[in-house]
Amino acid sequence: MTPTRTLAVLLLALLVTLLAALLLALLTAVATAVLARLDGASRPAAALRAGRTFGATLTVLTTVATLVVAVLR
């Protein structure tokens, strides 16, 4: 494999990983908002819970990705 092709594959893998993390965080936030609404929370309160969950999920996924990169290095 040429260096240019290797770089392209790595960038594509990074893009796919980032999109998967974003999708997982988004699905977690939506599930949190739905459960909050079912629990009787108002729409703004459910949105706040979803936002906190989205941020926390992205933080955890970023930490895990950093750990994996550090271990593989």
C-alpha cells in the first residue's frame, strides 16, 4: 500500500468512527428525552436531560477513543 492510500484509509476509518460515536450519542440523547417525557417532565426539562446525556456520552466515547489510541501506540 502506498503512503497516500494508507493515509486515506486511516482518515476514512477516523471519519467512520466519529460518525458512529455521534450517532450513538444522538440515539442515547433521544432515548433520554423520550423517557423523560414519559416520566412527566416538560419539554424544556426533557431537552435539558437529553443535552446532558449527549454531552456525557460524547465525553465517555472520547475518553475511550483516547485510551485505545494510547494503548495501540
